[in-house]
Amino acid sequence: MSLAEAIDDFFQSTGQAVFIEAEGKESTIRKFVSDYNSSYSPRIAIGDDGIICLDESKNKWGLELRCYFDDASGFPDGDLVTHNRVYRSEYPFRFNDVNVIRELFNLGYRIGQN
């Protein structure tokens, strides 16, 4: 079982709310949105909840994907999880692993509320 599958099992068994967002410079986000829309539905757009589009002048490289959730008790890989107090403060926990979150997309998770 992959880590993403274990995380999916964890989210399913705990029944908690999950929110996924993408952040990057506009050029990075435009490419991400295009790639995402060619593989998943419903389609997303810049400006949607869960899409954070930064100005090209920001000191940020690459795409960041974040997965927010309510309770980390029993999370499959506790080393991934950080406490969340700044972004989407309604969710006390998050992880930022782009590869695992891309695998979650393949399991049916989407940008925004899941």
C-alpha cells in the first residue's frame, strides 16, 4: 500500500474534512491548472478557492501543494505533518508533500474541499 493510499484510508476512517490547495507564481499555477484540468474534474481556474496565485516577482520557486485536515491522531506518517496556525487556520494540521498529494488526486481528491 502506498503512503497516499494509507492517508486516504486514514481520512476515510476518521471521516474528517480535508482541504487541498496549490500555491505558486502565476506562470507555475497556469501550468498546474492546465495539467490538472487535462486529468481531473471538475475543472479548476485561477481564482478558485484553493488556488493561490503569486506575483511573478515573489521569491518563490516551484509549485507547493498543501493538504489541510482536522486531526492527526493515527496519521500514517507523522513526520509529514506540521501544526497549522497561519494558513487556513480552521484546520489545525497540514502536510506539504507534492508527490503524495498528486497521488491523492489520482485517488479522487481534488483542489478545494474534499
